[in-house]
Amino acid sequence: MNKPISTSGESLEHGRPIVFRNGIVLTMDDAHHIFKDCDVLVVDGVIREVGTGIKAPDTALEIDARGGIIMPGMIDTHRHMWQTAMRAYGADWTLSQYFVWYYLEHGRNFRPQDVFAGNLLSAIEAVDAGVTTSVDWSHGLQTIDHADAAVDALETVPARFVLGYGNIQRPPWEWTADKEFQDFYSRRLDGKGDMLGFQIAFDVVAGEEFPERAAFEVARDMGVSVNTHAGVLGANGDDSIRLMHENGFMTPDTVLVHCATLSDDSYQRIAACGSSVSVSTESEQSAGQGYPSSWKLRQFGIPITLSHDTSVWWSADLFTAMRTTLGADRSRQHFEAHLKGETVTQLDLRSEEVIDWATRGGSKALGLDSKIGSIEVGKRADIVLLKNDESPVMFPILNPYGHVAMQAQRADVHTVVVDGNIVKHEHRLINIDLAKAKSVVEETVGYLADSLGEEAWNAGMHPDLAPKEIIDNPYHYNK
Ligand SMILES: [Zn+2]
């Protein structure tokens, strides 16, 4: 690739100091300070100063943020990145159709290079949308070669990732016990610091004997956390939460995904342990794990973080996650009120809060809150500038939180900085080889379609529709 430069000829090479000028800064610090006409200075990957009229080093790249919003890089705590080469293939799937396709029928077809292709595209689309940290909930790692391919892809893109190592083809108490799994961790992950973290990703589904205990013990011995789907209608529920809780495996660094179908007792157990719940509203709304749980989690004071789940169905930008979460939470508030014959006079969930979940929610869930998640002096510089001078939607900015949560979108992501390095600027990806992603994804799609055969490939995309009738209507238009 050529040396990256801005449209005005400025060098965008990694390591250069950066100063954003005159933007609206959503700090997302504990007090949620907002500063208008504010500068942010980044030197050596660290946020050095936040204020007006900052004196920057002569070498600094000046970014005009007027008319824009500067916010922390967003954090997604659950995305199945390996599935991204199949973008929108399953848009009309139910959860059981997803399980059949990936778990039972075709998931085994994925070669290491297919995991690489999905991960590469997913990693690129994350940073493109201002998601600077992603948990790769990577349950397609059938072999160590697949795992190496997953990490190879993550290391290709200059953003922050956490590999959530998983394998849907074998029970977790088996593959976590493999020496080669632990060797892989030592070889590829251990000591990689904040740019590439590690979790173990599996679900508790096997019943009262709780064989998953062994996998939790491995995680504990390795000093890594567990990321697990929970409260998924038809897959796992209160018993799984109870088993984790009673056996001491639900801790503040455990991430529980969905938690959409649980009793109040389970929510109380989660709240007592301080575990975070990763809400994937778009997913829960169409796949049916249960009603998107933010309205319930808020009642119990459970820490919330947001996620997108998988591009085989849904959009991988957290603007959509924030917007759908606000919508689902408010729908529920209205619905509960209407059941009592009442109307809602004050909305419980505010835009400000979902932005907190998309930033600090993630940094807290991943144990990275002292490093990232907010725009504060001393934190690593993961920063997003939303600015789009060509858009009729980026003015007026009257309510910055409302603007981010309800108006902004991927196309408004002007600049993305991760760990002090520019990865997107003036709406263009920098130091990222999109052409390579396109070519490996095309190869993977061709291979998958060929191995299934045309009929099965097309059938997978177009699940059968149940027959339905239009209700008889006694009225007729006869004017
Ligand atoms: Zn998931």
C-alpha cells in the first residue's frame, strides 16, 4: 500500500500526534461531561489534553472537528466474526434455522481460510463503523489451524480485539482440556496486551451434571474470563444461571449474552455477581431468544453492554444497536403501561445511557475501563469523530446524545483513531486492504456455494414460509 495521506496531503502514518479541533466532545467520563468547541490532543497513543485552544506539537496532524461530535471508540462484546463472509445470507432465518445451518449441517465446511475471510471483513467493518474494540465470539474454531487463521485476520487490522475462543463442534469440557488449545493461547495470545485479549466462549447447556464446570476451571486456571450465551429461549435458561452462580463461576468479568428469558431470581443472581450482560437487540428481536432484556436488566441494576451478534443477519454498527435498544426498551415500557390502561408520561431509558452502554459498558465488561471507554486524559486514544459535511442529517446538532443515538450512522464516521493511530480519515479507511478482504471473501463464498450445491445454497437463504390465510373481513368497499 502507498503511504497514507489525507486529501490535503497530510501524512496519516501511525505514530503521528493528532489534535482534533473545535468539536463537541462526549467524554463519557463518570460525570458524562460534554464540552463544546473543544480540542483533543493525542500523543504517543495517549489522550494528553482535552480543552480549548490546546497547544499541539508542530508535528501533530490537525483535524477540523467543527460541526462534528468526538466520542470514545465503541465497544462490541459479542460478534461472531467468522460468519461475516455470509453477510445477510440468513436475514430471514429463525434461531433454529441458524443452529441447523451452522451447528448441524454446514458449519463443518468452514476451512481455516474461511474463518480468516470472515474475520478480516468483520474486523474492517467494525473499525469503519467506529467500533474500535470487538469481542470475536469465535465458535467456529474446529482446529488450531482455524484458530490461527482467526488471529491472523485480527492482527491484520489495526484495531482492538478480544478472541473469544469457541468450538461448536465439540463440548467445551473436551476442547478446553486439549494441550494444543492451551499451547495456542501461550503462542498467539498470552502477553499481547490490550490490543488482543482472550476469553473462552461456550454455553452452559448440558444439564444438572454441569460438565461445563471443567471448562470454567480451565478459564480460572488460565486467568481468563468466560463469555457465554445465557437466557436464550429453547437453549438455556435459569438452570444454567443457577449452576454458574452456585459453583462460583459467575464473576464480575463474566460476560453473559442476551439474558432475554430468565426469572427474576436469575437476574438477582447476576446482579449479585456483578457480571455484565451483552444485549444484542437486533438479534433478540428477530431470532427470538426472548424480549431484548435491557428493560429487565435496568430493574436489577445489572451492568449492560451492547453487541451486534452476527452479520449473517444484522448490521455490525453500534448506531443500530443503540437505536434498536432504545426502541425495544421504550416499546416494552409503553406495552407494560398499556396493559394497565395507562400511558407513559416519562421515558425511562435515555439516549445518553445507550451511548454509555456502547462505550463504558464494554470497557467495564472487558476489564479495560482504566485504559479505554472514555475521552479522558491518560486513557489510550480510541476516538471516533462523527462529521459529515455532505449530509443533511448532521445539522443542527442540538442534543448530542440524541444525535448519536437516533440520527447518526456509519456514513457519518469521519475519523477513527485506535490506540493513537488513524485507521479511518475523511471517510476513507487508512492502512487497511479492503481489496484483499473482498478477494478472500469471494473465494470463501464460491467455495461454500460449491460445496453445498446450488439447490442447498439457495434453499438455505430462502427458508420455507408457513402457509397463512388473510382473516375473513365482513366489510367491503362498495362506494
Ligand atoms: Zn451469539
